[in-house]
Amino acid sequence: MRPSRNVGLLLLALSCPRLLHAQWTQWGGPNRNFTVDSEVAPAWTSGGPREIWSRPLGDGYSSILADEGRLYTMKREGHEDVVVSLDAGTGKTLWETTYDSPIAPDMDVEMGPGPISTPLIAGDRIFTVSTTVKLHCLDKRTGRILWGRDLMKDLGAPHLGRGYGASPIAYRGLVILTLGEPGPAVVAFDQERGDFAWKSQGFRPSWSSPILIEVEGEPQLVVAMGSDRAGLDPSTGELRWHHAMPPSADIVMSTPHWGEDQILFFSQAYGDGSRALRLEKKDGRFEAEEQWYSRQMRVMFGSVARIGDFVYGSSGDFGPAFLVGINVKTGKVAWRKRGFGRAHLLLARENVVILDEEGDLAIATFAPEGLTVHARASVLERLAWTPPTLVGKTLYLRNRSVIKAVDLGG
Amino acid sequence: MSALLFLLAAAAESQVPERSEGGQTLRVSEAELDRGAIYYVQPGGDSQLVVRSEALLQKVTVTTSRMVGYLVAPFDLDEEGVPLLYGGAFRVPVASLETAIEGGDVILSGPDFLDSARHREVTFLVTGVSGVRRTHRDDESARYELNLSGTLTARGVAREISVPASTTFMPSTDRTMARMDGDLLVLEGGFSLALADLGIAPKRQLQDRVPREVGVEVRAILTTVSPDKSIDPREDPVRYRKYLRVITLLRDLDDVVGGYRLARELMTEVWDRPEELERLAAALASTEGIRRRDWNVALEASKRAVELTREEDPRMLSCLALVHHEMGGAASAVAWQRKAVERIDPSKAGALERARATLAWYEEELRRAASP
């Protein structure tokens, strides 16, 4: 007699303690694409989701990591960055580590002093990058600083005026960061001791976080920097392909999205739009061929969701924001819908969690025919520019003053 | 006949949307918001409307930069089978029209001309577009010539008119962002208007100074960013719109009673927020175009901002000095500006230099006031 599926899962969970706690150890979640295999209820019994806990946090836009029952994020206090670890169940502080990170005289921090970048967990370590591009490695259990590097000083990394904003990524034993001119475009350090591993290219900087993809069996690091889009070998930094975009695509914040059909989706606001590149290997070389360009979808900073042949995202910069569905193969807009501010989308199986900058949270389904909002509530005060983190049915959110956990189990 | 004209006017005016909450644009309907991209007129800056009145004994050029309104264009201009514009509406406050001749503004807004006491705005409702022809297209702009049909309503009289115009669409680029944020649309057009068609019949003594027809030129820059919206994320949008409303009432519509009532209400709301008190006070004291000023609100607000910041913030101190200066209190202006100069961080050379120059100006004013 075969054991039931539930018993099997329980045995599997008991034998692998880490599976008891779903992980969100980097920008964008498990696969860096804001997609998780979690079931959220499409409706709430009361006016909004049940609040599990809420507490003051402090300034900053860093998103929230979750790992083994703990949360990690960053905030700002005076001239210091504060890396903080919280109990995921209660929100209580487990440890805080501060380091000096004064705002440079030539920075413009009217949008806030940051930190903007989201930390990265790799093994028992957590990596953080400050607004002024100081990279630190901490012991994730204690918060003890293991090593640090000042990348403005050491490598000429730019602070982009408003502060460094991309989030680091791990590959094997490396931690990889995008920097940009006048420093190198991409750099990698050994996770263990912070030794310099490689540097590559000379692209202009951006706030867009890199992603790791696999093209025809080969891992590649995809970066969107200035008006350059490129794929690199994450072990060496060697250029695999490069696609130059027009100068209008120079200010890019949103994260690229990779599809199984080998289509890379990029979007930027400020006068540009969205583009799809198809990656192919021809005669042993990788090529990126632009499939289409459309000004009808201009994602400023939000995360997008891809469902089937469609990418859905929040389009708009200074003007009105629309939720837009666009066919990733043709670039044709399927629909656009008003009603939300600039928003992050998080795909949880068939449902999409929407969090807009006004602090409105919604559960919706997206289809080529249109958008159906099942539940909506105000959960944060504006400005909620930080994407939410979903672990199981618990959604962690923050704005520039509070952090909270809400139950999306219905 | 006159009854019919009145009914026509009432119908046309009722279709022109009311001003928005902040007053710097019009309320766009849900249907229009869903239908296309909204391009909002950006009031302020260049003259948007020029009326040329050329009579035998007098030439007058009437201008305003306080026109508000919007046009609705397709989301995708290249989409086949859609019109270039779906609609639009404009309002021009009569109180904002400037003749640049002595007494001219009063005559223009008086009962014989635009009668602002009964009809405080001239409106235009777009009802159709025809003869669309694309005359230019490159990566950064597309220009179309067209005829814009609509209903012009002034002093309660509605007239159907057709305006030869051009629209130049300029998607946001580095070039356009240097001018203003958002995708831009430049509207240019002109037409002649017989004053008799609006029921204007100048009195005998003005007949040689007012022509039968005036020429009207429109040149407005519209953008997809609503002027009621601040792109500063620190801004509370509700209070920002209320602040705009105050300025709209006082400057654009010359509504002293409503404007200062709202200003006082806003001051109470922001009583513990020095930055917002300072902005309100500075705007009430120095915004150009406010014709009648009640100094009490500006003075109270700026004093409170100084009090909240314990006389330590040079910006608040400078604002209080400005209010005193505008009120004619030269000695107080000098005293408060001197404190502002003393509080400025010496490393901020530019700010210090500007504050000192202002102080020197106030001191000069004080000397002039003291001299016999």
C-alpha cells in the first residue's frame, strides 16, 4: 500500500527542515521573477487581509527576505545603514547591525536616503549594499560583519545621484553586483572572504537588478544597464551577447523577465517602453534579436508577471499608471486598466498579488481578456515602493516607516 | 432668439467639465480616462491665449497663461480607424486676461464685454475633428494639421466655431523633459471672432477703439502629467490639491472670499507642519497675479513656521521676512532676513549669497522708506 500524498509530504518535510519554511532569499524571490508556488485566497472574510503583526521599522526601500523563520531587510538611521533581522512570526527584532554610510555631498536624496538595494542570502551569510555602494557580508544568525568593501572608493562605483539601487545576486561561490561607469559594469567577489573575482564591461549604471537565466543549457547573467542589455558568463564575466538600445532606454529600473520560450522582456519608463529580445545560439554564438518595441507599456520600477504569452505590469512614470497586458510575442497591447498607482505584481499560482504605491493591496487574476480584481484593501500608507514578499500564505510588506505581516489565507 | 441662445449656452457650459479639486485642470470623465491618453494643459509660463484687438484708435493685445483643460488622444496614434482626438475641453478665467493698458482689464471684465461677475470663465468644448493630415513624423514627434470644431461660450453666449489648428505629439525624451515631464502635445491654432456674435456691442465712446472682429491665437503645451499632481513623493496629495485650489481661487478666479476661507482652513490643517506653512505663506505673499491680498493668513502662517522651527531654520525666517517686505514692513523684513542670513550654514555658499543679496535689497528699501 502506498502512503498517502500528504503523509509523503510530511515525511519529506521532516527529513528536510528547510522545506518547512519557504525561502525568499533574494530580490524577486526564489527565481528572481516575483513568482512563487503559493496558494493565496482570492477573497478576504473582512475588509482586508488579517494582520498578523505590524511594527515601526524606519526609512528605506529594501525589500524583505525570509529564511528559516527569520526576516531580513535594511533601514536607515542618521548616517548609518541598519541591517535588521526579525522573527518572522512576531516581527520582534533578533539583531541589528549598523555601519557608517554617509550620504555623499553630490547626492540628491529627496526621494529618501535609502537603502534601496535588497540584501542577498547565500548559505549562512547575508550580503548588503548601501546607498553609497558599500558592500558588506554578515553572519545571518548574529549580524556580525565578516567583511566589507567600499566600492565607490575601491572601484569608482557610481551612486547614481539618488543612491545605489540594484540588488546583488549569487552564483556558486560568488556575489555579483552591477555597478556602472566610471567603474566597471559588473563585478564579482568571493562570498567567503570578499576577494575580487572578476569585472566586466563598461556600461552606464542602472537601478535594475540582474537575473540568472539558462540559455540552451548555459547559465547567463542578464544585465540591463544604461542603454545596454547583455548576457555574461556568471563564472567569469565574459560577454555572451550584447544588445544596444537607443539612448531613450537609458534609465532602467525594472528587472528583466525571462521566459521558457527564450524571450527576454525589458521595460523602462521615462520616454521609452518595452522590448522583447529572443536569445538564440547560432554557430556557437549567442545572439539577441529584438522582436518588438512598444511605448504602450512603460514599467518604471514595478515587478511584472508573465502568464502564458502575456506579460502584465504597471505602466507609467510621472503621468497616470495603468495595469497593462501585452503579448510578449507580438508586442500588441491586450488591454489596459486604470485604478491602481504604480504597482508591483507578484504571481502566486493563478492569482496575482498587486501592491501599489498608495499602499493598496489586491488579489486579482490576469488574463488576455482582462483583469479581475477579487479583493482589495488599503494596507499601508503611501509611499509603498517596496515589492512584497510572499512566504506560504504570509505576505510581508513595508513602506518607509512600518513593516507588517498579513495573512493571505482568506 | 435670445432665449434660444441662452439655452444653447447653458447646454454647452453644462458639458464643459468643472475644475478639478486643485483647480489647475478639469475633471475628466471616467469614460474619457478609459478611452485614451489625457493631455492636460499646463497653465502658467508662456501666454497660451493671445487676443488681438486692432481698431482705428487703439490696438490692444489681451493675453493669459491661466487657461486650463485637456485633450483626449488615442493611446496609440498609429492604430487604424481611430480619430486623432476623442474630445477635450478648456476654461479661461476672465479675471486672468491682461490687456496691459490702464483700466483695460476692468473694462474687459465688465458687463459690456465679458461680464465676469456673471460668467467668470470663457469655455470651449471640443465636439469634432476633421481634415486631419499628418505633416511631419520622426522618432521624436508627429505633427498633424486639422480643423477643431467646438462650442465657444463667452458671457453666456454659445457659438459653434471651427478652428484651423495643429497638434504636435512629442513623446517624453531628454529634450521634452528639459521643458516639462510627461508626453507632450503642442496645440496651436487661430481664428477670428466677431464680437457681435457674442452679443458684445461697445458703447459709442469705445466704438473707434474696439474692432468688429478680434483675432484669437492659441498656443498651449499639454502633458500627460496632470497639473493637479505633484511628482514629489513627499507631498501629501490631498493637501497639495487644497494648496493649489487656494492659489487657483485667488490668482486665476480672483475669488477673495473663497480663496482666503480655504487658505485659513488649510493653515489650520498644517498648523504643525512648518514646510507647508512656509509654502502657503510664501505663495500668498508673492504669487504673481493675485490682485487682492489679505496679509493676515500669510503673516500668521509664516510666524507659526518660524515658531515651530525655533527661529533656527533660515528658510522659515526668510519667508517671514518676505511677508513683512511685501506688506511694506521694511524694518521687520530686514530684522528677520538678518536672522536668516545668520542661520545659514556657511558651507552653503550659494544660499548664503542669495540670502545676503535679499537682505541688501530689504536694507535699501528701508533706507528709501526712511529718507524724506
